[in-house]
Amino acid sequence: MKLITISVPAYNEQESIIKLYETVVNVMESIKDKYTFELLFINDGSKDNTLEIVKQLHKEDKRVGFVDLSRNYGKEIAMAAGFDYAKGDAVITMDADLQHPPELITQMVELWELGYEDVYARRNKRPGESWVKKITSKYYYKTLQKVTKTPVLPDTGDFRLLDRRCVDAIKKLKETQRYTKGLYNWIGFKKVEVTFDAAPRHAGETKWNYRALINLALEGITSYTTLPLRLSTVAGFTISLGTFVYLIYILIKTLIMGSNSSGFPTLMITILFLGGIQLTSIGIIGEYLGRIFNEVKKRPLYFVEEYNGEKEDVK
């Protein structure tokens, strides 16, 4: 029988773990004659009782496993740990807050058996999100689609089923500056979409504040396109050309009409404008340079405190 791993990154989700476990077990029990499964929790440095609850579930049900990371690394790294420790022939990633309906798992598995290797779930509705977040998300993905060579699908998150081939491919990508939504499409393979209506969070509050979302957006842009650098170069060249033309104009005007003390506002506006462009360009270069700096250090993505109750050696 094929093994299916449900990988769940969890950070301070003590109020949702039991409900998620019960729902997933009910779903998997309906197809237990064809598949076995493991429910693998990735504890991403939780400060509440998430780990203790998961450990208790592990004692009561050996189909439940857990990876306890040494600290909070963030969801992207936690998902990478899930891929590394998952044993299944297929791996389903989903959130712990029950916004991803476990009932969709059976449909995903059916499509997987038809030969699809990446079954991704797309949200129809986004309850609980402000109109500002919805609009900025919409235009962010539109922009990302235009500037990157690798397509990134809008309204699709990390709720998906990946065949073992896809999982092994993603495990080979060890960059520390991770934007997994882009990695799913970069590796290719046969994909198919399923849709769902996202439910409200079962409990707790979202960990994605605007600062975290902005950082994720920057990761998406800088990880999959060098267009900002190209735009910086084009802007610099265009402004330099315009400045040279303006210089010639001032020179000719001075030779013909003489000089006067006027023009101070124009001078200040020009200096401030050019200074702003230069600082913006330096900032863009700095973003890419910072990512190069982090990548060349070749640090491990994460360290594990324990796996299924046993301390992990640092290798």
C-alpha cells in the first residue's frame, strides 16, 4: 500500500492541533483500504504547548510524527524540513489552522492516481482578509507574472499534493532565500488544479503580518528575476542621457544669453531627483548582494532538536 505523508508546519497552533488531527484522521480512514498515512508536524519553534500536544498524539497514534526544529526558522524553512523528513510516496503540505480543508485530500489523491505529480489547490474565496490585502496581492502576482520567467500562480498557496519525484526535486534546491511558491513551478512536472473555499482560522491569529508579507514579496521578486537590476541600469542610462542633453542646453543658453543667479530651485530638484535614483539603485543592488552574501556562506537550512522523540545529531 502506498504511503501518504501530510506535512504540517506549526508555529503556536496549540488550539488547532487536536481538531486538525481528528479531521485528517477521519478523511484518511475513508481510504485506509488503499493507503497508509503519516501525519508529520513540523514544530517551528513554538512558544506555546504545540509541541507537547503533538508529542501526546505521537504516543497515542504512531501514525503521527513530529520534527522539532531548534528554533523558529519561518514557514518556508519548516516546509523544507517537512520535505526532508517525509517518507511518503506522495506528500501533502497544509496549514495547521484548518483554512486548508482536509476533506480535499481525497480528491487530490484521486488526481495523483491519474498521473498528476503536482496537485495544487487554488482559493476561490479569501475570508477575513482586508480589501487592501486582496488588492495588493492581486497586483503583486500580476507584476510577478510579467517580470519572471518562471510562472507563479495567483491564489495558490502551499496546500498541495506532490509526488515523490517532485519532493526529491525540491530537496535538491538548497537555497536559503526560499520562495517555495516559485520552486513548485520551477521544477516543472505534470500539474493540475483543484479549487476550494478557504475557511476562517479555527483558532488563534495569523502569523502573516504586513511586514512578513512584504519580505515574502521581496523574496519572490529577487529570487526569480533580475529585472529590478535591469530597470536600475536603464533608468540610470536614461537619466544620464537626459542630464547630458540638459547640460548642453544650459551651456548653449549661457553662451548666447549670459548667466544669471536664477535657477536654484531647478538645480535643487535635479540634484534631489538624481540622488533619489542613485539611492534606489544602490538599494536594489544591496538586496541582491545581501542574498548572495547569505547563499555563499553555505549554512544548513535548519537544525533539528528532536525527531519523533529522539535527539538529532548535528551532522
